[in-house]
Amino acid sequence: MKKILNFTLLYLLSINAYSTDILRMSTTTSTENSGLLRVLNPLFEKVYDVRLDIIAVGTGKALRLGENGDVDVVFVHAPAAELKFVKNGYGVDRKAVMHNDFVLVGSKANPAQINASQPTTEALKRIAETQSAFISRGDDSGTHKKEKLLWQQSGIEPSGSWYSAVGQGMGAVLTIANEKQAYTLTDRGTYIAFKDKTDLVILNEGDAAFFNPYHIMAVNPAKHPHARYDLAKKYIEFVTGSEGQALIGAYKKKGEQLFYPDAQK
């Protein structure tokens, strides 16, 4: 009798699992590594009886998942690539959600002797001139795209044993940079979230080029009719609405705010 009851319970749970709508979202590793999605998503799932399947990867791959119709909504931070995604007809309803900024971090020893107030291009030149260890994400993420642009603006094409492109997410890159006592570019939110796991310190910040906006887009149902545009639109309305924006603004680690809400009221 007990076995029958257990089987019945498992069957009912399986029916319930399949009856719940699923929204597939590709997003950057910074929204995942920072812990923000663990604050935002449970409320949405509860209110709408939806399960969010999250694929956290670099922005480039997140956009390609949208292009292929493998997800329903895309939440990333590379404006030029996002606009191309929309222009090519893959994304619709692009909305501003939030922003933070990028920072250059490294060991307290700071072998390149960069400082917080100098232009970031000058800081990168010093790192290259001294061939101080630098860890690049090398994964076509929003952070990697920004890093490549900054090197280009510095007039430098980084190469050599001092420069390592590791093809990893932001959390993993911070761990590697800490192990090698190297410099790296990171979004501030992930740095704050990992602050107690590394000895890295912020060595250069505040440059206007470090502004880091995040946008969200639905995958265009005209391109991919199977995409759950109805659910994607609800999620976009949630994260850009008053509840989502309040959760984003209130989210802190160790008393520090990680993201700043940007949606137009």
C-alpha cells in the first residue's frame, strides 16, 4: 500500500511539473554570479506559476541562443551587439533594466603601478609595458567586448605570455586572477559578490568608458514561432516594473549596491 501511495505522489508531482509553464532565458554570467537572479526570479515564478530555465553564458553566446530560437528572452549587457540583434529581426521589445560599471582589479602589489584616477587606456598601457599578468575572459561576453574595445582605444593588441584568454565566466576569471595575482576587467557587481573569496582590489575605476548598462529583449516570435513571447513579455514587464526595479535597487552584498535600476517610470 505504501509503495502505491509513493508512486501516486511521484506521478502527481510529475504532472504538476509538466503543467508549469517554462520560460527559457539566456543571460550573462554577471547576473547569475552576482546572485541577482536568485532574488528576482522566485517572485516571478510564484506570481505567474512559471519555471525559469536559465542559461548563464557570455553575452555573445546568449545572443546566439536567441538567434537560434533556443531561448525565449535574452538579458545581457553589450548595447552594440544588442542593437544588431534587434536590427536583424531576432529581438523585440528591448528595454533598459539596470546598470553598474566596470573596474580594473588586481593584486595589492600592483606591479604595473596603475592608479584609480588615470584614464583606463593609460592603465592598460602600463600593464602591457610592464608585461604584468592579465586575465581576459576571452569568451565574447559583454565584459570581453568592453575589454577588447579598451585595448583598441589604448592602441595595443595584447599578446604574449603575460596575457591569458581563458574562455571562462566572470566568477571563474576572478578566481584565476586571484591565484595568479593578475589584473582583470570585471563588472563591479560580480566583484562585490566575490569580494570575500579573493584578495583582489580595485585599482582603476570611474572612467566614463566603464558604464555598463543591461537590457532585456524577447526573442522575435516572427522569427521563431515556438518562442514563448507571452511569457517573455510578462518577464520583461516584471523586471522593468515597480516590483522588479525595487528588488534590483535594494539588492546589496556587504552593504554595497550591485546594480542601479534604469527602467523608465
